[in-house]
Amino acid sequence: MFRHLMARAGHGPKHHRFDRPHHGGGGMFDEGGPRGREGGGRGARMFEQGALRIVMLHLLQEKPRHGYEIIKAIEQLVGGGYSPSPGVVYPTLTLLEEMGYATVEAEEGGKKLYRITAEGEADLKENEPLLRQVLRKFEMRRQERPDADSPELRRAVQNFRMALHTRLAKGELSKEELHAVIDIIDKAAVAVERV
């Protein structure tokens, strides 16, 4: 939405770095793009190759889950500010199913409920050091950003997005209106940085 607004204002290139898949990296929290490397989120690099699969198996070991529940559970584990994209989570669930590490327990209204298998539990146990390392990193991130998952902050951001979306849906903005909206956004960004 913001890229669309800025493109209409003539600010910046139309293709932002978040439009492109991530490639490369080798750290604990790196994500790659497609072709088997785990990517997603809003530009954040969160998982090294294989780590997302292990975290998802860990969550399935806790209880059977739908893909959306896994996305939200990872968002909570990280402490807000990041959630893996559906374009990464659902293909990874399919991969886990193909590997025999997860099975579909039920399907209601197009939603698949995944459960870990004995093979998945064995793989999870084999990769327990990696899982512990990832969960420890998540804990450190939560401690560094104690207010990042504040319900009040989430509500305020959602209200801002909805207000912008509603205004843009009303029709084409005049040049003056467009510049006024951009000025409001820029001033808000500066005010937040200075808090």
C-alpha cells in the first residue's frame, strides 16, 4: 500500500527491495528466497536454511495446527514485528508432508490440520541443538524488544493502516491531498524516531 502511494507521488523507484525474494546469507536468522530456502516476512531475515522446518515441527509436536496457526505461533515466539509469509509456511508444510514428517489429520473448509509423525519427531530430536539455539535467539529478541508486541501498539498501527486504506479506497487523491498524506506520514515517522 505504501509503495503504491509513494509511486503515485513520484517518490522513489516502483520496485522496492521488499518486492524481491531474499537470497544468500548464512547466519542463524538468514532467510533465502524460493527454491527451498526459507524466506518471508516483511524484509526481515529470520531463519537459516532448515531452521524454519525445525521450528514448525516443534510447534506441531506441541499440538496439531493449521498453517495460519503456525504463522501466528512463530510471530509470538519471535516477540512481534515479524511473521513468516504464507508463501513460505505452506510450501514448507507440504514439504514436511512429502518427507513423511507431518500428516494431514483433517481438512475442513479448505484448511488442513497438520500433525507431526513419528519420523518428524525423530528428525526434531536429531536437530534438538538447532532448535534450542533458535529458541534462545527468539528469547533474546523478545528481551531486546519488550514493547514490540504491545497490543496497544498493534492496534495503533492497524488503525493507521485502515485509515490510509479507507482514504485511498474513496478514489483518486488530488496532488495536494497526496502531498498532505505523505507529509503526515513523514512527520509521524520523525516523531516516532525522536521518542
